[in-house]
Amino acid sequence: MLKAANVQLSSPMKGVGSALVSAVVSGDVAAVKAAIDAGADAATRHGDVISAHVIARPHDDTETVLPSIPATKPSSK
């Protein structure tokens, strides 16, 4: 999924329960759509995909609800 398009994993993959897993990626809409499609296709080979959604223009408060990985600063060596 992350190799299929120029997207970033926004938060660690999270087990929701009952073998459900949630992953949040960010990037431009076309790249996210391509990554979601690739991830759903790969997951279908190993089990059932319950849902896959792309939110094109999320509300600003969406980031306060969804956990995110802090951006890493490049090392200055």
C-alpha cells in the first residue's frame, strides 16, 4: 500500500478487534486512492476487506480525533 503511491502512514496500524485492522494514510487524493486500492487488493488475497474509504477533504478537526505519528526531523550530522 505504501509502496504503491506517494503516501505517508499517518498512524500506526491499529487492531480494532475481531481480527479487524485500521490503517490511516495521508497524501494527495489520487495517491491515497491508488494506495487504498492496492491495499484492499492485497488484503483480499488474505481475507475479507470490510471497508476502504478515502476522505477527500476532511474537516480540520479530523486530525484531533485520529492519532498521528509525529513528523521526524532529519538528523543534522
